[in-house]
Amino acid sequence: MGVYKRGKTWWYHFIYAGRNVQESAKTKTKGVAIEAERNRRRELEDGFNGIDNQDKKDRVRTVANAAAVYLKEYKLKHRAVSFAEYAVRHLCEHLGSVMLAAINDGAISDYQLARLEEKAAPKTINDEVGTLLRIMGDRGDLLRSRLRRKRKLNLAVSEQPGKAFNVEEKDAMMRAAQESRSPLILPALTLALNAGMRDSEIKRTQWSQIDFSKRILTVGRSKTAAGEGRTIPLNSEILPALTGHAQWYAKKFGALQPEWYVFPFGRRGKMDPTRHVTTLKTAWGNVRTKADVKGRWHDNRHTLITELAESGAGDETIMAIAGHVSRRMLSRYSHIRTQAKRSALEDVVARREQQRTLNKEAAEKEAAEAVTVN
């Protein structure tokens, strides 16, 4: 144990709190490597002894151990857990065996670089690092503050807002969905484009949530409390799509049981209506390819919200349909198209001209009346 050379780079290796610490000193000079080892030992000791309200045994836990506890508690407190599971999986792949006390600025930087090499998006990496810092508790708060001061907390993220499909793209997708071998993609796409429902909301919909007589769909479990239980009217595109789907469904399964899922699990030959479909990825990919359209499934939701905003629907109405909880989120999802902006500005010019005309006519009328009186 001590310092040793691997290739042209010096490394150090020592035992701390019963665990191996083996890291690159990132130098070609032995003296610098020795000093790096001393600094690393000191940093670990500070991390082990420097926080009064945290038990020492907790600081020698590995990231994997702490992440398991974090994830268990997270699932009890939150509705959406998919990303937390995703983040923890990648954190454990890279840092699972590392002690919490050994996580420092360098470990964070190394993790960011490793995930970039795996082609992970900067925003995803930032969220994963945020998860790690929360797993670390008080020590994570201190590390977050230090990284923020050094401007190393987050990777730069390019703003790439979701797109809104135009009429031609939507028509092409709907035609492709009608011709698809999947019996689920057409009604699912119709709901996405006309109800603005999230992917998980669509997949979890049960027949008990659809009232054909009142032409209303009540959203079940949602990502947010505001989204759950909201009602969405079945417009002239949703109603026939769901009616046709219900006919196929009744023929396939013999009935429409209230507790059965509208979008059943399994392949076309063997489906289970008591379980909901887990993914429409293949069918959606085929639709986009055939329609020659680029975009994500979530862009269908972007499209509806954009169209609602362009049509003049109020914020409260849009939030009631989409299930948003704030106007900040509404602003994020609503991408008013250039043509709509141009039309709005031209309307302002038209109203100005109209007012000028009215003022001119009023002035001329007043002048004529004055001449008549004289």
C-alpha cells in the first residue's frame, strides 16, 4: 500500500475504515502522488469526523447501501419513482462500492465524465448527481454548496423544448395509426393529441373511468395530485376512437369489465385485460417512421397545450385539462408557434388602424356638425 505507477500515471492505495481506497493521483510525478495520498486521507478523516449530527458508522456506508434506504423511503413519499430508480441504478453501477465519506468534488467530476462517455444527456446527469447528494444527507448539502461555489455542480444544458406537431404531421400520424397492426396505438394517440394525457395516465386508464353517456373521461392515478381525478370531455375525435376501440375490446375479451384496463398488457395474440400495457414504443416508432415525422410521444401533449393556448383558452382551463399545478409549468409546455405570434401582432396593428379610422370619422362628423350650426 502507498503509491504505485500504472503506465505513466501514479496511483495511491490504502485502507480506510476497513475499506480499500484505490484511486488515480492524476499525476506523472511521484512526489505529487504522495502528497495527493496524504490529502485524500485527510479529506476522508474530515468527512468521517466533521459532522456532529451524523453517526460515524453511517459515513462508512457505501453509496449502494445508502441508496437502497433512500429509494425505499422515496417510494413511500412520491407517486413517480421511475427516474429515482433509474438514477440509483446508474449511481450504483459507478459508485456503489464507494463510501459516502469518500465522495468528493473529484468523485462527482469523474462520475459526470463517465456518464457523458456513455452518451447520457447533461440534464440527466445533473439530476443523477442531485439524487446522489440527497442520498448523502448533510454531507451532500455541504458538497453541493462547495460545488456550486466552484461552478461545478451542474453541466451546461442546452434548452431543447418539446415540439408541437403541425396539422400535416398529425394527420400523417393518425393515418399511420389507423393502418397499424397494433389495436392500441390509434386510441392511445387520439387521447394524447386530444386530451393531453401523460403516457402513464393513458396506459393506466380503466373502463370505469370512461362515461360514454356523459362523454367524460376521469383521469386516474397521475404524476401529480393536481392531475389525479381531473375530468376531460370526450371531443368529436376521442369519442369515435374510444367507441371503436370498445367494440374491438368487447369482441376480444367478451366484455368491458370496469376494473379492466383500456389498454391491456401483452401482444395481439395473447393479452391480459387485468394488467395494463407497459409500453407502446414499438407501435409509436412504426407510426413515426411511416408518417415520416420526428418527435417524442410526450410532444403529443405539448401539441395540445400549444393549440389550446393559440386558440385563446384561459390558463385555468388549460391547467384543468392538462393537470398542471402552476403557470410556470404551463409556460414550459406551451410553445406558441411563430405564425400564431405573427397573427396576434398583426391583430394589434389592425385594431390600431380601426381605432384611427373611428377617431378620424368622429372628428370629421364633429367638424361637419360645427359647420352646420354656424
